[in-house]
Amino acid sequence: MDVDHQTLSLGEFEFACGETIPELEVAYETYGEFDGDNAVLVCHALTGSAHVAGRGRFEDSDQAFAWWDNIVGPGKAIDTTEYYVICVNDPGSCYGTSGPASTNPETGEPYGTAFPPVTVGDWTEAQRAVLDELGVPHLHAVVGGSVGGMNALDWVKRHPDHVERVVAIAAAARLDSQCLALDGIARRAITTDDDWNGGDYYGDDRPDPDDGLALARELGHVMYLSKATMEQRFGRRAATREYERAFPTDPAGRFFPYRDVESYLDHNATKFVDRFDANSYLYLTRAMDNYDLSSGFESDADAVAAFDGEALLMSFTGDWHFTTAQSEELAESFRETDTATAHHVVDSDYGHDAFLVEPDRVGPPVADFLADGVGGSAVSDTTDDDDGDDGPDHAPVHTSLFS
């Protein structure tokens, strides 16, 4: 697979909050060859990176794992022999793009919490600037999952004339109050860690707020799995003897078993703190929490009204982070503007992370939609819809949910 990993300077950059930094460095990767009209922008999720595909290339670094290698690549759903795929690391992150851990060129010290607050809109504008530098004026499609799906929706809102097709997977127009609450607790876990030190913990002589970041990540993992999947995978089993507790416990806790589910969360959190920055976690979760598709417009439909392409929304029945009902609301907003729209509901118990781990269910609709729009055989059905015609204007959805 032809892959190019680069870092680009966009010069002075003004964020939506009105603050500027003298130089925004942006890490990005491209896959395949550009032929003028085959560009596909992939927007990564919260703690992802530009390294969307190509396992094994960053084994010795802290770069995020090739997080969608089962979807992006030669002969895969987003086929890099047909499409020119671009993935850009978001401002505020810690995988090559400027963020709190980056050095402020004016002081020679890490920005820390002096880095400007970031928004999903800032991600979109940074991506647009990278595409301009690459000579890509127009996108065949923009694709994203989770908050990456929000980023994809933001493209339709901000640059409707630059996109032919949009794919938002396991996403929503905004977070609900339960998710806002859990994200708030996760941030408190970080900011109440004594080692956070007001965000000033960089340097060899200072410990990182690993315990707070680990707890924040554990909350995230609970949000990404469904109740059914957690029961199937862990139940009430105790962890096997070789697993040691990753966190201290009270003396009475030694009398009780260290559960398999606790061990799983602790293990993944321990790996995560080795590769991610606590301040970046604060910044990125706030960007996600703040996003509202309708901001600046009267409604979600009004926000996407200028888009005249096609839209695919995909959701998973076991996902309580971004629900099928929220995806259907998005689909209805697109339909209000007469946009050719499909809402593909996947019957899955896995939970929110299904878009990452179930390629056999995600890949076919995405591939067909990129090739043929809502008329793709794996995207739309051919049964009579509520509107009385035989056309495939609605994707396969569970009638028990939406009819």
C-alpha cells in the first residue's frame, strides 16, 4: 500500500475561540493516488491518529495503532487502489499535530493549558487547510466514526460544496446529558490527580497524572461497550492469579476477588497512559462535548440544507453512547432537505466500538455507498417504504424501531 506520513506547518492559526498560535503543525497520512476526483477524507475518533491503516509501521513509537486497518487498504471497503485517502490528526491531540504537549515556539516550553481551547470546527478548518496544501479542492467523500462522524457532519455544514458524500458512523448531532456527565467525571479524574499540577506536568522531573488519565480511560471503555457484551465477556468472574491489581485497594478489598472486568479495564488503561497525553484528553473531550450540529442555525436540517450530495448514517443497536434513535434523527434532518439519505442499522450487541471491530458489518455498506451512493446493494433495501414508492430511499432499518 502506497502510504505517505507527513507533518505540515499551516503557519499562524486562529481557533474558533479567537486565540491564535504562531504555528500549527499538523500530522497527516495519505494512501493511494490522487486522480482529481477520488479523494476520501477519514476523520478519526477521540484518541485516534492520522495512522488509520498499515499495521506494523509504528511498532516502536507512541503512534496510535492502525485503528481502521480492517476498513482502509487495498481491496478493502475504502479501497486505496481506487481512492486517495487522507487522514489528519486533530489539533489538540498528541500524535504529531500541535496540542498542549507541543512546544510553544515563543517560550520554548510546552503549551500545557495555555494552548487555546479547540473545537470540532477547528479540526474541520485544519483539514481544509491541509487539503488545500495537497491540491485537493473537492472530496468524493468524508467518512468518520464516533466524534469523527461529528467531524464529517461538520464538513457538510461548513463546506457543503466541497463534499459529494458523507458517512457518519456511530455518531450524532450532539451528545446527550448522560454522556456529558460521564465525560465530566472523566475530566475530574484527571484534574484532581495531584500530579496534574494545573496542567503543568511536562519535563523529566515531574510525574504525569497517570492515575487520573487511566481512570478517565476506564470510564471511556465502559461507555464503548454494551451491557450485553460486558456480561458475555466478563460476567462476575474473578481475574486469574497472574493478574495483579493495577491500582491500590483498601485493606478490606483484599478479602474480595479482583474481577475479570476490573482487570480488563486496568490493563487497557495502563497501556493507554503510555501513549496519550492527559491534557489532550481534556481538550478533545471538551471539543466533542461542545459540538452541536445546529449551532448557528435554526435546526439540524437548516445546518445541512446547503448540502446537495448523499448521506449515509450507520448505527448499532447495542450502542448507548450514540444511539440508533440519534442516527435516525440525523437521517430525518437530511431527508427534510431532500438529500438522498440512507440509515443503515446494524443489529449488534457489541456497543459503540462496533464500528472498529466488526468490519464484516461496517465494510459492505461503506464500500457500496462510496461506489454507488444510496443505491448500493448493501446500503439500501428494495422493499416498499412508507412513502409508497419502490425506490431505495431508506436504508435497511428495523421497522420495530422507526415505523
